[in-house]
Amino acid sequence: MPLSARLLPRAAWALVCLWLAGCTAPMAVVGALGIATDTSVTWSIAKHFHDKWVEGGPVPCYYLNSVERALAPHCLPYQPGLMKAADLAATDRLPLCPLAMAARDPRLWAALPELIDKGSVPETCASAPLVELAQADACPDFSTATPKVRESLLWLAQADARAIHHDVVRMLSCPNARAVGFDQVIERWVAQGQMPPGRLGFSPLSALHPDLLNTPLSARLEAGGHKARAALDPFDGKLRPGFEEAFRSGNYAALDWWLARAPELANRVPPQQGDQLPWVPLAKTLGNDWLDQPTQRQAMVEFLLARGANPGYRLPQQPDMTVLRLARQMNSPLLPLLERSPSPRARVATGRTVPGAP
């Protein structure tokens, strides 16, 4: 009896199981696909039923080439050794280049070593694969990656000059990256002279995770000519600038680092982009949507007031509105703290006036 004839009843039974709702959704069809062969009539029937079942969803895995299949989450688990180098040139259906696709999604990290071994290079990508990863997740759990995957990520940092980017520096200096030693990449960039002041589209001092301010690395950057005030300029990147990251995350040690170098930040912070307005930390603290942990609002107000923040400071977007008046309008629970702060007149007497105060 021909093989297709012997397999037909089993495949047909799987399909019948599906239509009678006796099996889980597409699993019956998947079973039929596994039972049938490429050349059998049953295979064609099974594919037809499967295509109808997933119509409007992801492209079925058997229609994808080896690279596309390796980068399709619905085709997991990834099977090493099946990727064909020739398929790297036929990935028009992918939204990003293969390396960027694999790098930005930890579920697909397992494909990175084979992609690199088969000749995939970051130069074929519209943007650096590590930038794609950093903008998808500012602090991935690198501890879940295998040693080979970590080597591949480190190779991307060294092989692609575009990886020297604000968002990548933030990612490589975050706690999860430091736990596996990835912050050494930044140390190497500095040692190799790859982060010169005034030559990048960002400031490394702003890009560093707040935990790494007040460390030998930040001290080396300052000694090399990087300035805190220059780190307040607009930059190329999507993650939060350094002072804002320290403020929102409630990193008081980092905030003290910034305020020691630019005391005016207690009252006025330049915008991330040139077409935006400055912002006032005290005013932002009044709402529930700026601090990552809103329970820190009172502690943050106390911290700012102790470092020269002025409740009488006028809001850039509403010159007739002060922080204190805004707190009254909002009936903020922080109002008593602001009202107990020294008045603008007292600040004049003690030489603590700031631009924008009435």
C-alpha cells in the first residue's frame, strides 16, 4: 500500500478531530501536518485546512524560508543548524533586517549566533541592532541569554560603530547589563577614544544609567572633557535623558550629582528636544504620572526644597502660574510642604533667588 494511502486515515482523523472540536484549536491540524508528507495528497489537504484556520493570522511556518522561520515567534522553538546562508538575501517580508529582528526580541536571541556565522552583518540594517533592542527594552534580562548569545550581543557592540548611541549606553549600563559585565563595553569605548566630547550625537554623561554617576567611569568621562551642562542639550535617542531618568526613578544620589554641577536644575530643566518647553521638577512632582513610584512624591518635594527649588517659580508654559498656585488649584496634599518653604522675598534676602521667580 502506498505511504500516502497508509497515512491518509491518520491525517484525516486528525482533521475530523478538529472539525468536531475534539482537539485543541490548531493543534489537530498541526498533528496532521506532522503526519503527512510533502508529496502526499493528504499534505495538501492538511495545508489547505491549516491555512483556512489561521487565515488573517501569521504566515504559516512552512511558507517561510529558513531565516524567516527562525525569526518568527509563532514558529518557535528555534532549531539550530537549519538556517541557509542563501536565505539571508530573501527576507523582504521581514519588517527589519535579520540581525535587528533577532536582537530586539529576547525570544529570538537564540538565532543570533547562527545569523552571524552565516554572514549576516549589521551594515545591512537601517539602524544598529543594539539600538533596536535598547529602544524595545531599556534593560533586558541578559542573564537568560546563553554564553553564545552574549558573545553575539557583544560582537554587535564592537562590530557596529552605530552601537555607540545614547540608548545603547543606557542599556549597557543598566543593572541587568552590569550583572553580566556588559558595562565593560562602555569602559572599552572610552579607553579606545570612541566617545570624544563634541563628536557624538549625545552625551555619555546623560546616557549613563544614574547608578553609574559618581563612579570612576563618570569621573573619566568628565576628565576627558564631557560636561554636565552639555549633557542637557537635545540628543539623538528615545530613552529619557540623564537628569530626567534620575528624577523619575527617584535616584537621589544621581540627582545630587547633577545639582552639584548644574544647581539651576532644581527649578528649570531644558527640554529633551529643541521644539519643547523646559519643565519644572516641583510642578511635575505634584502629579501622579511623572515619578515612576508616585509614593515618592513627598520625599521628592522635600529633597528639591532642601536643594533650592522655589515654589514661587513660574511655569514656562503658563507665565502667570507659579508652582505654589498650581498646588493650590490642584488641592495637592503637598501644598503644606510648599507653603512652609521660605518665601521668594526670604530667598532674595539670603541670595537664593533663581531665574523665573517672581
